Amino acid sequence: MEMITEAIVRLISEVVGASMVYVNEPMSRHTTFRIGGPADLLVEPANVNQTEAVIKLLRQMKIPYMILGNGSNVLVGDKGIRCVVVKLGKEFGACDVIGTVVKAQAGIKLSRLAGFALGNCLTGLEFAAGIPGTLGGAVYMNAGAYGGEMKDVVRQVTYLDSMGHRGTMTAKECAFGYRDSFFARHPECVILECEIQLQNGDKEKIRARMDELAAKRVEKQPLNLPSAGSTFKRPEGAFAGKLIQDAGLMGLRVGGASVSKKHAGFVVNDQGASAEDVRKLIALVQEKVKEKFQIELQPEVKFIGEF
């Protein structure tokens, strides 16, 4: 992008440190699909103040940007991303606890957050232990598994609004829906921190539940292959994986991407797939399921960048 000059790189580096600024960064390094062309610039702030300063700087200079967490629910195009990617990752993952409320930065991985809750004998987050995303991304899409969703535990969210001002929002104001929230409908807002309301529990029971759910994931999901988790949203009154399986599509392949033979709800990168391979395979699955069952599957995976 012509907007990304050496002067801009230097200004951002002054905020986050030069080691946290990456020019023409391959997004395959930052997505669980292990797919994606280069981002013009990727920035990884380490705390709320740095994030606020970077966003303010980009807005002042009218430079487009997008927010990324663990990259676990996205497919980045082979031609990459023509904007600044602000990655709220492992450096942005502090957490603390007061009573039964855990306060954490948006970049913390859900697995680590669930482990922190376990360590403090707090129950309510066991469902999230195996979700391969960050807290911010999970709140953004109201992630869920095994009967639990983020809406069940979120107490308050601190965010930057479209003008760059910091604000807070209660769980009710977040307007959570199925894989949806206020933030999903207003991507110009940036989730910074969350307060999670949990309950006191028995440590061994919490651990046992987490182990039980982990075993289920290993048994039923292709965790050994790069993917973005569940590829499709659950259609009303049905399950995407079962529809795909019943349509005889397990193992269906386009290039290096295939429908998992272990769980039909997952498209996996098992042979060095391109983003175009995955995109075409998703479209083919949608076409065949609609043809057989008259049901339109909607991708849960977000398509980002240039294909």
C-alpha cells in the first residue's frame, strides 16, 4: 500500500517498539488455516495504552486497518491484506481476578484464560478451554461450544468506539446472538478488555470437565490439521456437519483443501491449500447441500483480504 511509508512505520514503531512492527508480513504465520498472503503492515501492541495510541495514529492519518486475534476463524486471501493489521495477540494477554470476576485483555487465548480460571477454582468457562481463539475474538462472535457461549459469562467489555474514545458496555448492551454481537455488527469498534463473571467451584470437578471436553474434541475433531474450526454456522433445526456428511461430501477435495473425514463440519488444509482452494471448496459444499436438502449453509469463517 502506497500509504505505508517509512515515516509511518517509524511513528508506529515509536509506540510499540520496532520488534513489534512487521512489513509485508505473511498472514499464513498468523492464521490457524496456515494460509494467507502478505499484509502491508502488521502491528502487535502489548497493552491497552499502546493499542489506543496505534488506533488513534492510524485514524489521524486516515490509514485503513483491521483487528486480528489468534486468526482462528478467518481465511485470508492469497494476495494478502491491503491495510494495517493490528494483532491483539499473546503480548496483549494480561489477566487478573477479584473474587469471582476475571478481568483480562482481549489478546489472551481462551485456553489460557480457562486455565487461569481453573487455577483460581472458578467454574463457568470450561466450555471455552478448547476453542482456539482469543478472548476478544470470542466476544466479537459470541463463540461457544458444548452448551456454553460467551454471553453466559461476559459481565462487561471495555472498547474503543468509532471515534477512538474508550467506553464500556454491559453484557446486555453487547446484544449477543448466535455467533453475533454488537461488535460483529460494528467492526470499527475495538475490544480491549473484558470482565468475565464466574462462580466458585471445586478445582478437581472443573479439571475433570475440561478433560472430558478435551477428550471429545480429540475424538471427534481433526485437531492435527490446519483449519479455522467449524466452517459453517449451524442452520436452524439442523447441524451443518450432519448435512454435509449425509450429502456424501466427507473427503471432498479442491486442490490442497478437503472436507475432513473425521468431522464433516471442518474444511482442512491437508495438502498445502491456497485460500482459493478453500473458498472454492466452501462454495461447492454450499451448492451440493442446497441441491440435496434445500438448505443454504452460511460460512462461520470470515473471508479477509484479496483473493
